[in-house]
Amino acid sequence: MYFYKNQFLPKNDIQISPDDRGYYFGDGIYEVFRVYQGTLYEQEAHMQRLQRSASEVRLELPYTSDKIGEILTELVHKNALVEGTVYVQITRGEAPRAHPFPTHAEPVLLAYCTTVPRPVSAMQQGIQAITLADIRWLRCDLKTLNLLPNTMAKQAALDHGVQEVVLHRDGIVTECSASNIMMIKDNVLYTHPANHLILHGITRAVVLRLAHSLKINVKEQAFTTEQLLLADEAFITGTTVEITPILQIDGKPIANGSPGPLTQTLQREFERTFA
């Protein structure tokens, strides 16, 4: 069951207009909510980010945040979703193709559920990554539909037989193709500041809260690809990847090439936030 244009519908009954600005301009925003035990995880934080993205691209939400939350919760129940994700996107609406914002278009909300198990194997065994130049636009803090650079980066990872790409701007690590990145050096946790160059990840924020509660020294401070390769531990964070260790980058191991103790501690504490 999907939600589209004010109603719950089977997927096959949904008809998306070719005049939808999300189709030809990527003119819209989105969020991906994690569902644990049938409940939306960090719902308020996701909703706040959705509101911020809408405000920054001057898109009016079709419903209040409370109403969107009610819709998504009902969608979870209608699909009997226990563990997975809810994807919601809002486009500026339907209008003849023209660059300026249309004056009369109504925003269109689409939402659906997907069963997605926790990535237990990857979290236990770790992943490998490569580095690539970050050539995206300079508003990566907004969760918009313009994801072609991210999809190309993810495909580059698969082409190289690894799972993720670490993006950098002139050697300064920003984030990954579909996740944030953190490293640990000398018991200090480093991650890029939450500015316009990275998405302000919800899982990232949870991990930083957990680190503070565990008395782990945290520095929201940019680091280089060279410093990353010399890290004691490295991991990615994200809605679907949770906290996944990176064991190798560009063919070079991180420390001893196995998940580190602080990463594992954070994984256990993260699980307690929804267990």
C-alpha cells in the first residue's frame, strides 16, 4: 500500500504525471525513516530535517508535520511493516516544464514502505571503500531528489568490488555516497562539521549523542584522506547501514583491518536506543 495525493492506494493504481517537476527537474525533497518493531525511529528529527529542506528550497509542505507523521504511521500499519524503511518524497507539483516556480502547482506527497532487515553481517564483518572527488553541488545539507552524483559514486564502488565511496574535496573528507563517515584516532572521534558540505545525518546525530554519553572525546572537525588512512578505526553511519565499520580504503587496511572496540561499543549502544 502506498500513499499518493491524499489517499492510500495499491502501487498499480498510482499514476504519476509526466508534468510533475520532480520528474524533469528533480524539484523536490525526501526523507527515509527507519522502522524498528513497527515504529518510526527518530521521527521528530526526520520531520525537522524534512521541514528544513522544504524551507530552504522554498517548497510548501502539503500537510503539517503532525499530519505527515500520522500518514506515515498509518502507512506502516497498513503494510504491517515490522522492520524496514518508509520513503517519503514531496515534489513542487505538476506544471508545464519551465524553470521558474509555478504559481499554482500543488505539492505532491508520495510515500511507501519497504522491508529492509538490519545489515547485521556488514556491521559485524565490516566493508571496504574507495575514495573519489566530491563534485556535488554545495548544498549537500539539503535532502533533495538530485542524487545522480551519489548514484554514480555508488556504482563506482560496485565497479571496484567494494561497498562504499569516501568523498573528498581537495583531500578533505566530507561524507560517503549514501552515508556519513567518522574516524577514531587516539580515542578521539572525528567527523566533518554539519555544514553545507554534508547531509546532517539522523544516525550521525544519534551516534554523537551516544559518544558524548560514553565520555568519548568528539571533534566535529574535518580530516584528510591521509589522516583517515592512519585512523585507528573508521565507520559509516546511516539510516539503513546504522554503524558499519570500514576495514579497508583504496586497498589499504584501517589499523589491523578489523572492527575496532569503540565502533563495537557504539554499535551496542545504538541498538539499545530501539531494542
